[in-house]
Amino acid sequence: MSFEPKQKVELDAPRDDPITLDYLAKCDGTHADYPTYVAIKGTVFDVSGNKAYGPEGSYKLFAGKDASRALAQSSLKEEDCSPEWEDLSDEHKKVLNDWFTFFSKRYNIKGKVVRANSA
């Protein structure tokens, strides 16, 4: 996987705003008033400009979720879109880290997912 974008992307400084799961769920590309977000390992990326994550896009199932497990497993199954990835094989963790690097070179980081039960 090549990590460098074909054209240089000017990214904003990464933010670490707390983003709730409820808010993230609204950022699924179907609400005009919300951006489109995909989270990887709890880090939230703004993919609004990429139609692939929109309602008709081939990656729409990742939008509004932490899709770590699905990305690590190269899966497009809805049931694999979950934030749990720690139990995966080292090979899958490497794939996930590659995806994280890929996203971090193309999309602005908007914050971190906060679990409802975390203090």
C-alpha cells in the first residue's frame, strides 16, 4: 500500500476534541448538517470530501463508525465495523496500522472517540 497521496494534501493540525459515539453515528454521510467521519483506533478522520464514504459510496458502511476491525480484516461486512481490534493477529494489526497511516496523510483528524462510560 502506498501511503503518499498522488497530490499533496494540506492538512490542518490534528485535533483531539472529544467525539461521542452518538455524534459520530450522525456523521455517516446521510445528514447534510453533519460532516462525514470515519474513526480508526479511536481517532476520528473527516472524510467529507470523499464520495466513497457518502450514502452511495462503496465505503459508506465505515462512515459514522469506528471501523478498525473491518479495515484490519479488509472486510466490507457491516458486522465487522467495530472498534475492537486488540485481539486481532499481528498481521491484521499491521494492516490496520497501514490504514491509519494512509488516512492520516489524506484526511484531517478531528478528535478522539469517547466512550459513554469513560470518565
